[in-house]
Amino acid sequence: MNLINDFCLAVGIFKGVQVLVVDNDRDSRDLYAFLLENLSANVITAGSVKEALEILSWFTPNIVVSEIRFLGESIYTLLNTLNAIEVDNGKHIPIIVTSTSTTGTCDQIPDVEFEEYLLKPFDLDEFVSMIVNQVQENMAENFCTELLVANQ
């Protein structure tokens, strides 16, 4: 499915989906936000890990899209906070990480789980498809978890 070229069919595809975009590159951050907002997502952006942590104190996303490299900051802090949110409320928040680095990036964080990895520049259709897949899977998992808890 070519979501970007079939834009008219895709409008509303992310209605009700909360997205946190964390990227220190303003152009990338704005591009992702523009695209996702035009597909009806509620998008909040952050230019640093510190800013993302502040946002997470009042905003719980359905998915996070984050650059993996930040000057003077560690993505571990962000990922640990997301893990703590999952433990606290029982809802998994999928993470798609992006990077401009072709070597070593994934090897740098072998003990951290994330759902998808995209090397910049990437195909926007692939990006949207990844989010669709992760959000659908995650919402189905969370719904099943809520049903199990409610029936106990």
C-alpha cells in the first residue's frame, strides 16, 4: 500500500493515536510531525532527551519515534523511562529508532529493546507502514491485557 501517494485514502488512519517524536534534527522532527498530523495523529515533538522526559510526565504516547544519537545525552534515559511507564501502567509503548549512522548504532545498545530501526534518509511509506503495524499490534495487546485484568 502506497500511503503517501494514496493520501486521500490514508487521511484519518492515525485518528486517536498519540505519537512522541524525539529528534535533535529540527527538519526531521518537523517532517515526521507534519506527515503524522496530516494522517490525524496527535503528535508532540521534543528536540532532546531532557525535553522528551518532561513531556512524558504529562503525555503518554501510543508510540515513540526517536533518533538514537544525542549530543551529551543518552537514549538509555529515555528508554528506561518508557520501560518504567510500562511497568507502572501495564501498557507497552513501541519504539521506532532512527539514525544517520550506518555502522555500530544498533550494536551500541544491545540490551535495549526497540521494535523497528530506520536508517535516514528513509522511505516515508515504509515509516508510516511501520507505525501502522506497531500501533495496531500494540493496541490489540493492550486491549487483551485490559480484558484479562478486568476478568480477574
